[in-house]
Amino acid sequence: MQDSNIISNITQIRVRYADTDKMGFVYNGNYLAYFEVGRTELMRAHGYPYTELEKAGYLLPLVEAHVSYKNPAVYDDLVELEAKLDSSKIGAKIRFDYTINCNGKIIAEGYTIHSFMKADTRRPVKPPQLFMEKVNAIIRKIQ
């Protein structure tokens, strides 16, 4: 059973040749780019694309990231990236959790933590009311 506070989305990503290193594996730094795809698609899938947050005058700079590598992904793999957000833990910072799978194997897991920031002042702020209203509406919808 899904936790009623968890908002999630699954996105498929095809590994490009440019994503791989000399060993033929997805280069480790590219997993953070994959996480970004997962995070932005999670927001878009639930009707609040990141661009809307920016238009409202807010940014979500990255303040912490972690990746745990389990199995390599290689060129042309179709990986599934699940991004999750626990709405009960949103405060001045917001954490997104990620799991990347391919052919039934976990490729990588990790998280990113972001801080809400006003775009004009570049100062940290509490989550904007509009954002929290949207998150609460999503939770009501999936319960």
C-alpha cells in the first residue's frame, strides 16, 4: 500500500551513447542529471511544472545530493526512474528520492535536497503557499 503522503512518478529514459564512459557504463555524474529529469517530470505529471514555480518567483537550488550505485546501465538501456516526494516532510527544504531500475535490477538509488529561495533576493524562504496548496490538492486526489 502506498503511503498517503507520497507523491510519485515514473519516467523512462533511454541511455544515450553520450551518457556512457570509457567502460561503456553510464557515467556516474549523469545520474544527477537523470534525477533532475525525474524531479521535473514528477512535478509536471502532477500539474505543477517547475517553470510555474519559477514564474511565481521561486527557485529550488540543490543543497545536497546522494547516489548509491548498484548495477551499471549501458548504452541503449531503457531505464525507469521513479521520483518520490514525501509531502509530510516539506519544510524550508524539500527532499526528492529516486530509484532507477533496468530489466528488473536496481541500477541506482539516491536523493536530492533543495531549498526554497526567492528568485529576486536569492534568500531562503518557507515553501510558497501556492506550492503547498498544489501539493495538498495532489495528496487529496491520490488518497
